[in-house]
Amino acid sequence: MEILILLTFVIGYGLIAFEHSVSIDKAATALVMGTVCWGLFVLGQHSPPEHLMEEYQVFSVSHQHLDNILGHFFEHRLLHHLEEIASILFFLLGAMTIVELVDKYQGFSLVTNRIKTVYKVKLLWVICILSFFFSAALDNLTTSIVMISLLRKLIADKKTRWFFAGFVVIAANAGGAWSPIGDVTTTMLWIGGQITTLPTVTTLFLPSLVALIVPLTIASFLLKGSTSRPERNQISQRESPVAERDKKLIFGLGVAGLLFVPVFKTATHLPPFMGMMLSLGLLWTITELLNKRRNHANKKEFSVVAVLQKIDTASVLFFLGILLAVAALSEVGHLVTASNFLRNKIGNVYGINLAIGLLSAIVDNVPLVAASMQMYEVTPSVSTLEWDQLFVKDGIFWQFLAYCAGTGGSALIIGSASGVAVMGLEKIDFFWYLKNISFYAIIGFFAGAFVLYMIL
């Protein structure tokens, strides 16, 4: 059954990687993959593990009693993993709702409407710096969607807009890597206890910034001229305008709510999703009070209930399926085998993480980080072993992993959630991105990795 589980994972991964070719949504594939892996694990386990037999102090049991013990074991193991998975999913759901609500109230326009320049080099720097810091405060996926919406208002030429969109992917992924709420992989490590807020921000900010500045500097010498903007009648207008004070209020409260989450976790030591739910609940209450003065039609449109219907639920289910599949691989021991292989063949944490970072450009970085979290445990800081010291909380391995998994996906357009979103919104061709953007992303990735190596 171990081989069948691994084969199921590989086939599912292939279908996810070539989602657009096979025309099957990756969320559907991930859900089937995750549940089938667990089903095979259950069917292949005919006797309880030794530690469970010792726990029950039973060494000779009837067939019916054995089935009961096995059933309890499988339920316990699944719920053990589900505790961590649910924490991540609720966190993402809350963050996506807050950001969607801010966008509904046109809060992001307070920033984007101030961009007036038409010179390509200056505009590229402005867009990328905005994407970098937006991504840290929001997340790279949402930032990419917001910035593509902005680019459509600023640049008429498709190929020029594609080039800018490619750099948005690089900037958003770099910005998300150094913030606990900026990228789902960094969030996973933060929730899992591998990294904490202040050390992550202070350690990864400069390498992440270098991962953006280096490709930006190179591109600045190649870009010439200015952009032309679309005609005003080509730009879609919202049917329901929002009062300026409401834009400012919801934008300020939304960003403050997201930034409050790490503070809440540090103060209470509760899981991060609790702080996110508190921020969402408060923002929900305030929007309900604001909607009292709207007419019935607009009240419904600007309610959180309406916003929840627009949340990308498919992405949440995709993460659920992926994390379930990785948990099954952990249970059967495949991740321990992979961990030993990487340690024996590569031999150092820098090489392992660089390999994970580049691999995340081919396959999704979420399962790679989830697998790494299962392959390597956080070791006690009191350990005298040199190898163990690399895996302590906020240790070299985890910080390097957060950087590599966050920025490595920019090498290919399918390597990150932000890249996939941009690809879908702008219909960017895979090979066009490979030819025109991948070089910049890879140069930035290695430049930032070198800086991080020097820091650590």
C-alpha cells in the first residue's frame, strides 16, 4: 500500500501541475488525492503500531477488538493532522474575506489612484515596490490580483503589461516571504511554530528586498520610453460608488486588522486564526453599522455575507486536499525516507532549501513546505549536535526554507499562487514568461539567497 500511496500522490501532483492541459481544477484533484491516500493508508494497515499496543496494554486481542483499536488509531492520527490543517484553513479564509471586503469598498484605490507617471522604468519601480509591501501586509495572491487590476488602468499595450505583470509576480512573492501573513508557506511555518514574527521579519527582509531589487535594476537598463494608458471608456467603472470616508475607514481597519494578528498571537499565545477571526468579526460589525444608512439593494451588496460568496473557496479546498495527502505520506514514512535522502545526498541545509526553492517553481510550494515540516522536526535549543542546531525554532533551516519556498516559485509562472493568478487574469503564455521573466526571477532568487547566507 505504501507504493500505491506514493503513486497516487505522484499522479495527483502531475494532474495539478498540468491543470490547464487536462482541464481539471486542481482543487478537485487535490481532494481526490488526499482522501484516496488516507483510504489506502487505512486499508493497508492490518495491525496497530507497537506504541498503540503498549498504550492499551493489550498484546493478545480478538479480531473485533483489534478492529476497534485500529479504528481509534486512524481517527486519532487523522484528527491530529486535521488540527494543524484546520488552523491554516481558517486563517486563510479570514484573511481572504478581509482583503475581499477592503477591495469591495475600493480601499486599494486610495493608493493606486495616486500613480501618475507614464515612464516605464519609474512606473515599474513604483508598481514593484507597492507590490512588495502590499504583499507583506496582505498576501501575495491578493496583491497580484489588485496590481493586475491597476495595470489594466495604466498600460494599454498587452506585451508591456505582461512584462509588468511578470515583475508583479516576482515582487509579490519576494514581499510575501518575509512576512508571517504574506505568503501561505511562510504562514504555515509561522503557525507550525518553526518561525516567529520578529526574527522572521528582521532576518528575511533584506534578502527578500535584494531578490526584487537585483532584477529590477537589470530591467531598468533595458526598458525604454513611456507607456500609453487605455481610453477612459475602456476602463470599467463600478456601479455602486463608495463614499471617500468609507474607503479610508475600511482600508485602514482592514490593514490594521491583518497587522494585529501577529500581535494577538504574541500576547495570548493562541493560534493565529483566532486573531484573524477577531479582526474579521470586528470589521464585519463595523460594516454592518455602516450599511444601516444604505438602501436595501446596496446594503446586501456591501455586506460580508455577499463578500463571502466571492471568496476563492476552491483554493481553500485545494490546500485541504494537499495537506491531507502530505499527512498521509508522513504517516506511512515516505517523508522520513525523503528527509534522509536529502541529508545524505546534499548534505547541508542550504543546498536542501535551494533545491526545494527551485523545485517549487515546477510544483506548488505549499505541499513542498508541508512535506518539509513533516520531514524535519523543530529540535530543542539545548541540543549539542551541530545538525540539530540548524533546526531549532527560528533556526537556519526554517528561515532559509521560508525565503526559498517564497521566492523560488517566481522562476516559472506556474510555481506560485500569485503566478497562476496572473497567468489566468492576463492569459500570459507559459513559454513567454519563461523567455522574458524567468531569468530575472532566478537571478533575484540566488542574489537574495546569497545575502541570507551571509546574514545567517
